[in-house]
Amino acid sequence: MAVTPSLGPPRKQRDTARTLLEAMAHDAVRSGFELEPSQWQAAQRLATFGAQLTGRRRALPRKPTRSLYLHGPVGRGKTWLMDSFYGRLEARKRRVHFHDFFRRLHGGTHGLDSGNGTAIQQSVDAVLNDVDVLFFDEFHVHDIGDGMFISRLLRTAAQRRVALVVTSNYAPDDLLPNPLWHEHFLPTIEAIKDMMDVVEINGGSDFRRYPAAGTHPSTGAGAFRSGRIISPGAPGQLGRLGLFRPTPSQGRVLQPTTQPIVVKNSDPDLLWVGFEELCGGLSSTSDFLVLGGMFRTWVIDDVPSPTDADAASAPAWQRFSNVVDVLYDQDITLFLIGSVPLDFDVEGSGNVLPVDLARIASRLSLLSRSHPDEDLKREEAAGS
């Protein structure tokens, strides 16, 4: 008997996709905005992905669902869409942030037999165990070592038929932009494009900086938002914020992982450290993650102006970007002190600043600013 070929997805899948799409649109309205065209297209693709993922369990043989790679400029709603979809999807799922993912991987390799490469594989297995889909937020690659982890993750996910949903500020071709290493990462970039549907979210507004009319203020990153960008950091300015420059005797040497870091103060809940000491050496994101678990308030002083960045300081600015990522993600209060006004909306001479600085500038825009003229006006008003 001849079998009539299917002309489209089964009705149940179509109904599931419609339900997921309506749920995401409802979440947007409840948050005070409507999905703009590129967000709507991404939501449609997520809804179709969710329907395929939940429907494949009944299919024999088990057919893999194509993964999704959502990318675009900062503040366009990529993470918001992922979170809304994640909350609505009924599946075995796990959500990880880029930095937390690598903390798990690097942490998982300690104490394991790495002589034959099984330590990395066991760490990747632990992340993928018991899930049908892994959500991966803020995906970026700047280090060839991290690139090797990513390659292993993609290969293992494909073997296990675990689907991925990725958000990134980078198109796949722009990952690992360092020209010294980019060519070595090209096979992984091709693998990403082979196994993932690439969807760009490219609306004209950075909603983190300029919320749409009627949008309810975000309730996330409350502690982070309470921080300040301070210049020039005069004693009176700092004192009004409850900050007092540490004395030399309060200095300490901390070793969160393998690298010692000289700090100016490390009270039970406050870390005070200079920009150069934190970002200018060999510290890594693993160090920042450990310190984030120890201190809920950070003060970074002697922050140079990004407009003065040069090629020699580029690695320090990349570490600074990683610091802000970690503190934002873990909702930690951050005070930045610079002797001159700190403007992060710059590209830097010769493009030596990391591409991630656009995302960091968007996040730092959540912090209010403290200037001496404004502080003097407040004092005069209070005394009049």
C-alpha cells in the first residue's frame, strides 16, 4: 500500500508551537512591551524548535532536532527570549551561563585522571547528562583552550543528540576573533553552522539602556544596579557612599585558584582591589568566579579611561570585561573608581578594546554615576 508523504509537521506539533509562541508573546505583554519583528521571528523559530523537541520522543527512529544559535547586538532581548522559552518548555533541560559553564568544566577536571583526556570528557558528560536540550547564554570564545572545550561539547552533544540553544553577541564567523587563533577555530565554526540554525536578532534599540515605552523596570541584577561609577573618587564622594579608602596595612594577597592577587582590602563582605592588580596580571575568569562567591560587594579603583587603551592593555580590558560579566551574572554590587570620567561607549584607538566592551558598556549603563559637581550641589541644597 502506497503511503502518502507528509506535507508538513503533524497537527500536534503545530499546536505545540502555536502554544509556545503565544506564551512568549504573553510574557512580553506582561513585561510591558511587544516583540519587535526580529524578536518575533526568533520566537517563532524557538516555538518550532520546542515543538520538534517534544515531538521527537514519539518518533522512531529518534530524529535529532537542529540546534539554535541566536545572535545580535547587546540588549536586543536574546537572553529574555531564552528565559521566557526556557520557562515554558516542558523537556529535560539545563541552562548555563558561559562563565559558569567553564567553571564547571575546569572544576570537574580537578582530581580526575587526565592522562588520556578522559577528564575533559567526563566534565562535558556531566553537563550533558540527563538533558534533551542545553541552553547556553552569552556564548563567546576568546581563548583557544576554551575553544577546545567547545569543540568537545559540540561533538558530544551531537553524538548524544542533545540539542543546544545558544545566545551570543557574535555571529559564528566572528567567534575567537584573535587573528593568531581564529584559523584554528574555523573547523568548529563550520560545525556550529552545520548543526545549528543561525537566527539574528537585530532590532534598533538596546532595551537594557533605553527600555521601550511602558516597559516595566527589570527586577534582575538588583544588587548590581545599586553600584556606582565614581570620578574622581574624592574622600567626600566615597564617604557619602559608605566607602573609605583602605590603609596599606589592610592589604592582602588572595589566591582564589592558582594565581595570587594583591588586594587592598578583603573584609568579610567587601573586596577592594586595583584595576591593574585584578586585570593586569594572569588572573582568569575562574579566579573572578571564586571571588564572586566570597564577596558580595566589589570596589575596583584606579580604573583607567578606555579612551587611553592601547595594544599593550588589551588583555587587561578583556579580563575587565570578564569581571563585569561575572558580577552582573551573579548580581554583585560593583563600584568603579576612576580619576577621570569613565566612558565605556568607545571603540578605542586601533580597535584594541575587546568586542565584548559593547556588552559591558550596556551592563555598566545600569550603574548610576557620581561626579563631584553633582555631589557639591546636593550638599549645598541640603545646607540651604
